[in-house]
Amino acid sequence: MRKKSKQTKKATSGAAMNRRKFMGTLAAAAGTTAVAGSLSPFAPSVNAETVHFAANTPGMGGAGPFRTECDIRDCDVEGEIPSNIDGAFYRVGPDWQYPPMAGNIPFDGEGHVSMFRIQNGHVDFKSRYPRTQRFKAQAAARKRLFGMYRNPFSDDPSVKGVSRGTANTHVVYHHGLLFSLKEDSPPVAMNPLTLDTVDDYYTFGGGLHSLTHTAHPKFDNATGEMISYGYEAKGLATDDVYIFSANAKGHITWETWIKVPYVGMIHDFAVSQKYIAFLILPMATNVERMKQGQVHFAWDSTLPTWFGVLERGGDGKDVRWFKGPERCATHVMGAFSDGNKIYVDMDMALKNQFPFFPNLHGEPFDPKAAAGTVHRLSVDLSDKTPRDYNMEELYPQTGALPRQDDRYQTIPYRYGFMPTSDPTKPINPRLGNVAFRPTNCYTMFDHATRKTSQFWIGDDSSLQECCFVPRHKGAGEGDGYLIGVATRMLEAGRSDLVIVDTQHMDDKPIATVRLPFRSYSQVHGWWVPGEDLPKV
Ligand code: V55
Ligand code: FE
């Protein structure tokens, strides 16, 4: 017993520990709550195991995982949904299947996909876990078998060769399949109507020559192509990036390879009509730390950023790299090219934006330096002298998870959207002293005028990422609705789907779909028009 308590203390780096926390950590370390050995007359027989989530399980703000696959026919809708909104809003986020290893992070929970199918003013809700290889292995064993975030050294030996992918980051739709994505593994393909998993390791019919696939593919709406990539493509911590394009039927018609200056997180990328661009971040892969049981990344503030550009359809050996200072930028709002220039809009901050990825050199997490604003990165490829890339801050609003009218991916665009926090808005006193100002606005950015408009949901709620829904087929850019999930913080985090008119950002939502529970937190979501879905 004494030996065990020592190990536990080490694992939580000397934090003061009450008994409850201690038991929780022990349970997490063992993957189960170990009650065998108790002298209670109710003690189960030897080797019996129960599943218990400690109160401090990461994610969900202390509420614990959701874990409920469910169907609701005809959700409660407040307000009116116009009949021209016809389609499916999909969302995904991590939702632990089994209690995580002590010290693991929210980004490692099993992906859970939900769908709001909207038609004729009615909304049907469905949620399913994609049956990843990892999910199935753990379900069969009735316990956690995978260790730390993207760290194969911490896994149970029984899962060697089983895909580690959690499919927890993004859902997109292409050639009739819904892809649930995690950047360390190939897509998991689902039936877009039933959410049944149809392939737990999708390789585009064998055409995918990478061991990984990003969560952020891009879509060229003129050609129907999906342009995508995988980093660490030849295995753990490799400096190879695989880049490809799949046609509207899902056949890979172009592929190439590049090497990166150093191996860091490449969470998103940019595609214009002419170019493809990557931003390499100081969120560096660290194999030594993985071997010591840590997560995949640590922020190395001594590293520069690198902006790499190659031609779409070209050869990876012609990639050019442009240097920049330490910055964190995770998501692309939009990208376009003009002659030999490429422009990439991203939310960008000075330093590490993820409190759960450690700073390698021991600096404390800095929330001010982690606040991101929309920046425009650019280079002129006709300029042959080696230079840094250019960057310009476009707007002062702070936030993350920027989006655009997705019909304008790869081409010049005018409107962007982002969940933001507004320092001038009140915080409901019943929320007490909140550590972070809630993200309770959706801001619409007009790049033509540099003006913004803002939807504010109120002082008691926070907003997850939004998706843009065109008002009707052929509607002008940005003319339509923003759709996203709100967390009602004074109702134990209950979830509502809100639909906001982009022409009336100041107004209340036109409709609110009231879920009778608190769902897991979304990372990303995707809108699919009804006419693009398979016929039932
Ligand atoms: C992100 C999210 C991830 C991940 C890496 O938002 C980067 C960025 C939910 O998982 O693994
Ligand atoms: Fe992302």
C-alpha cells in the first residue's frame, strides 16, 4: 500500500491530495476502481472490476463524460425553423469510453458524433460513437487499453497494431461517406444517415499512402475534390507529410510528399486554387518525453514557425519554406491566391494556446499570450529572395475555431465567422468568479469593409464552434445562418442548438433546439445540405 501511494504522488507531481482525489487517481491509474481485496462482505469475487470516472476526469468541466448514444425524434424547437433549412448538422468531440490514465488530456477521449437532421421545421437528433478499432478493443476488454494522448509507449501490450485513432476531432462529408477524423490515423467512415461505422480504417480504396490523415481536409466546390494530407505520415515522429487530392468519387488522383523543417503539430492547412500551404508550429513532437509517459507534444518556445508553400498538383520537392517568429495558430478561416501570392487567414496567438500541452522550458501557461485574433499570412512566390512570411492582424476580437462559408473554400472570400469573447459584456453574477471569460458571441467578419457584426447569446451561456448554412441553394456568400451548440451554464451545462440569421446578428436566434441533457463538448462540426445526402 505504501509503495502504491508513493507512485500515485509522483504521478500528480506533488499536488496536495485529499482522500477522494487519491482514490480517483488510483482508480484512473489502474483503469478501474479496484475494490477486490476489501474486507467488506459485499466485496466482489477476485478480479472483479467496476468502471468509475473520478470527479476530476478531464473534459466536460467536472460533469463527467456523456457516453449516451441516443435518438430523439422531433426535438423541442423554440422559435421557427424556415423550411428552406434542409440538411444535417454533424458535430464531434471527445467523450471518454473508459476512465483515462492519470495525467491524460481531454483531446484523447473517444470521438462521439451527433447529428441534427433538420427538415420541414422538424429536428431529429442522433448520437453514436464511431466504432474505431480502439473503441472496439476496449469495449471487448471492458476497460481502457490505450494510455496517454498519441503515446503508443503507454499502451497495453495487447493492442499493438490496433489503430490508436479516436476519430474525435472533425466530421466532414465526401462521396457519400461521413468521415470522423483524428490527425494521427486514417478516416473512420460512417453512414451519414444511421451513423453506423462502415470502415474503421478508410484508405480511399487503398490509394492513401500515409499512416495518418488530417482532421482538416479542404473542398474545392468547383471540382468536387477533397484536398488533404497526413503528417507523421511514415510513423511516429517522422518528418514526412503526404499530400493528396481525391476526386468527387473518392479516387486519389494526385499525391506528393514533403519533409518538414521539424516535427510539430500540423493541425490544419490552406488550399487555394493554385497553392497549398502549411504552418509548422513550435508544438513539437517529443519522443523522449513520450518514453517517459508524457503526451505527444510540448511547446518549444525556442523554435521558429515555418510557412511552407507548394503548388497544387505539383511536386513536393519544389516546396518553399518561409520563416516566422514563435506563434501559435491552429485553424484556417479561409485561403486564396492572387497570381503568385497566397493569403491564409488564421486565428493566431503569441504562445502555446493549449494549457494541457506543457511548455518544454517550464514557463507557466500564459492566458494573455494564448488569446488568438484573426491574422492574414501571405507570401509572394514570384519573389525569389529568401524572406520571412508576412503577417497582419485583421481584427481585435479574441477567439478560436474560425470558419467561413464553406462553398468558398480555396477561392477569394469575403466573410468569416468565429466564436469570440467580448470584454464589454456582463457575466452573470450567479456564475461566480469564472476563471475565463465565456465565449458567448459569434462574430461575423467582413473582409471587404473590415467591419464586424456580433451575435451575443447572453450572460449565462457559452458557444461552441459554429457552421454556416446558406439561406437557400445559390444564396450569396455569407447570406444564411450560423448554427452551433450553446452550453447553458446555469442549467448544469444543458445543451441547446441555436440558429442565428447572419443578416440579423443583433437579434435573438431564429430558433433554439432544446436538448434535454448536457452533451459532450464539440471540437468541430459540418453542415451537409439535404440534397447531397443519400436518399433514405
Ligand atoms: C486539436 C485538437 C485535437 C488534437 C490536436 O484543436 C489538435 C486542435 C481534439 O484533438 O488531437
Ligand atoms: Fe481543428
